[in-house]
Amino acid sequence: MKQVELRHLRYFVAVAEELSFGRAAQRLGIAQPPLSQQIADLEVRVGRRLFLRRPRVLLTPAGEALLPAARRQLLLLEQSLEAARRAGGGDGPVLHVGMASSAMLTAIPRRLRRFRAERGEIAIRLRELHSAEQLEQLRAGVLDLAILREPVTDPGLTTRVLVREPLALILPVGHAAARRRTVRVAQVANDPFVLFPRHVAPTLHDQIMAMCREAGFAPRIEQEAREWHTILGLVASGFGVSIAPASVSSLRLRGAVVRRIHPSQARAMLYLAWPKEARLPEVHQLARSLGVGSATSAVSGPRTMAR
């Protein structure tokens, strides 16, 4: 059997995280056909199919079994290279931090910037990942901290709330309810919805579904997208409406508006999680700097988006 090489693992992890050969190729900076060939070569070397390719890319059970080990091997290489670079150079520790994409729209990036300014000897390596991926990598030791949308019940992890923020409606500018400052969820009962797949953030997804049920309807989800800027783009193009954390209002996009939901006490949360037996003491220092124990609102309220 031919040996599996690190390049195979790097390509495999990229496809597994993107669930798209096109996006993975773009992330890796290579063309898609060579990437597909490398994955096929890896499957031959492993002796198992790692991906289902139709109708959409999904991991097989063999692929799911390989993914944590592949991530650990790549992390071990990265840590070894960093240790070699730091040897004799006086460089400080490196913290690997996962972050939900929507966290970048809150006050968290400002807190990270302040920490870097105060503790310049500590390097931070950020990885944009969805909540399920962050938890997997946190448990595998790939990440030191995770900033995610999901509450964590793992007894081996410490979790704190970082941000509480209201939910808001995203509407096309031509929608009848867009002229109002506040909107009731029932006013979009007959509209198609654009939303992220549930596995991306189950708790937030269930909150949105519950809001619609309380308003007397089940949302008709006609389009799905994983990232908020894509969801907003689809709403602005007239594909439907959506419900999102209020901080999404900072993504100003022509053709879409964000409106307060009335009445609603629902709050979307951002959590910080890290292993109880942290690899580095600096993990606790960053947790304190991010505001653990003093969760704040992400925004003062949703704003109208640029038209």
C-alpha cells in the first residue's frame, strides 16, 4: 500500500471542511481537477471512499473517521514548525482560536485586537469554522479556544457566554414590511425563507423555527447558504426573507434592510469554550480579555442596511 502524504491530508481536510471541491480548490490556491485527482489518489491509498460526490459533497463514514486524525497530524506539523522557528528566537506561544463567521460582526474582533496590542508576544491563529467543526477540533486538540454559536455540555470543556444579541428580520427593500421600523414575524409568514442548514448552528436554527411557530406558521425554506453575507445577498436579490442575529446589520448590502422584531425576547448567544485542562496558560488570559463572565450585547440594535 502506498504511503499517505501530508499533502493528501491537507487537501482532504480542505474538502471535508468546505464540502465543496470548488471552494476547497480556491482555498488551497489550486485548480479543481488536480484537487479531485489528489483526493481520488488518497481514496486508493486508504482503500475506502472518503466522499460522496452526488448530489452534493458529503463525508462517508470512512471520511468522518479519518478527519480528526488528519487534523491532528496537520496541527502537529504546524506546531513543530512553529517550535523550530521559535527555538532560540525568544518568540512566544501560539493560540489556535476557532471563530464562527458571525462573531466577526460583533465586538469580539475589537477585543482580540486589544489583547494582541497588550500581549504582543502571544500569537493568535484564527480559523473561521462553524460550531460543529469547532467543537470537533476543540476536542481533538486542534483548537485552544472556540468562539461559537452553540452551547457546550461536554464535561471536558469550560464554556462561558460572550455575547447576547436580539434576532432581527432581513427583508428585501421592496418588501411591504420594510417601510416599518419594527416588524412582527407573522408579517413574513407567506414569504419564502433563506436560511443556513441546521447542522451549521442547530441551536440558532431551532430558535428561528420556534419564533415562526409561535407566530403561527412553519417557514418555507427555499434557499440555504452557510454564510451570512451569502444569505443577505440572496435576500437582496429577492429570493426570500431571513431571520438573523442583529449584528448582521453591520453587513451593509444594497437591496436589503434589517428590522427589529416585535415583540421578541429571544436572544442569540455567542459562547467561548476551551479545554478544562488547557494546553497553555495563555488560554485563560485570552478568555479573560475576551470578557468571560461579563457578557455584553453585541449591538445597540439593528440598523437599516445601505440601499
